[in-house]
Amino acid sequence: MNRIAKLLKTKYPIVQGPMAGITLGEFASTVSEAGGLGVIASAGLSPEKLKEEIEKVKNRTDKPFAVNIPIYQPGSEKNLETALKADVGIIYTSAGSPEKYTERVKESGAKVIHKVSRLKEGLKAEKAGVDAVVAMGFEAGGIIGRSGVTSFCLIPELADNLSIPVVAAGGIADERGFAAALILGAEGVEIGTRLLATKECPVPESIKQAILKATCDSTMVIESPVVMRALKPELSGDSENPALGGQVSGLIKEILTVEEVIRKIAEGLNKAKF
């Protein structure tokens, strides 16, 4: 068992990327039941609503799950306390300094993982005491940061300079991406866009079909108010509210169940052992 699977206590070292308004209790529990780490996205949730979503997971599975806390968001401290009081065992912080909450999380006995997009952030996270970092490459969907460093460079740079394990995020849709990430030095992967195109994902069917039609150059980077990667409007059909998605959309050609996606990606564990 590698360090990420041991840390998360999951069947596979596969983390579901948090997506606001999408990856709530029901979806997170589905991922956890499939052997990955389901993650509730707390962005935009009140403490009361977050508590409800946590209860949904606990009512559906006894497998590990996490709550994502975007540090910069108003109300993040209250949501953190809600998660800790509910005995959530893994807190996934992002979008801010890990120093703000890591000590509090560790005091509670929970584990903490933190998302980074460059080496400087990774070193800061390790110094703050996080248990693992998620290396977000620039090709990822959603909020991506301003560093511009892609997964192929970021993963080995972090693996070479940190003593804590690295989870690769961005550009992973199947077992080939998982195997490549492991060879580059990651010990686990995060998948987001690939899980949008699943039968259980609660996004509109039009978004799923847009992903299936996409090629790897079918995304655009939006720089206001934060740097995000989304599908081009001609695919999503909505220029006002573009659908977030990564370059990996071009590799997704069918809608599967969450369990099928997790199982297929997990095959990368064997492919990396050639």
C-alpha cells in the first residue's frame, strides 16, 4: 500500500476533485463507495447545509471521505469547525495559506491535504505540517492559479523536493494518466473533469455531451475574478456561464458510472509497474 492509500484509508489512491455545487454528499459518497476518496465541496454552503451534506455521506457509506475548505472564502472557518465537529477525518484545504488552518485540523486528529500549483506553495504547505499536497497542473479545469506550470513538470519537481506524498491533479482521464503520474513521482491522483461525465454526476446532460465533443484544445482560460479553465462557449452553449472543465476533456469519449471510472483509472497502478 502506498502512502496516499494508507493516509486516506481508501482502496485506491484516487481523490475526487471538489467542484462547488456539484460534489456534495450524494456524489461524494458514490466515489467513496467505489474505492476513491469522495470530497464534499463546501464552497457556497452555509454551516447548516454542510452539516446536512456530511450526514448524507455518513448515511450512505462507512468509507472515508473529505471536506474541501477554500481558505479564502468568507465563512471558511465556520465550515471547518462544522466538519471537525462532525468527525470528518480528512480536511482538504485550497485557495489560501495552509498555515491558517493546518494546526487546528491536526489538533483535532484529522488529516489535512492541501492543493498547490508551484514548488513555493508546496514547500510552504510541508512546513505548515500538511500530510500531503495535491499538485494541480495548469491543464486542470476550474480554478487553476496563475503559475502556468503543467503537470509533467510540477509533479516531479514537488516529488523531488518534498518529503510528504504528492497527489497529481490535471490531465488525468484514464489508467494511462495514472500510470504516468506515478512514474513522475506522484503517489495518487485527483480526477475532476472525468467524473463530470459520469451517469451519477448531477450536472446537466448538455455539459456531459459538451465534454464528449471536446478536443484537448476546446478549453479557455478566464482570468477574472480568478484564473479558471472552462470549456469554450461554442461547446457548452453558454457564454455567460461557461462550464468548467480541463484540457483532459478531449480524452473523454463515453459516459460511464463512477465505479467504472474509478476501476479503470486504478488499472494504472499495474501499468506503472512495467
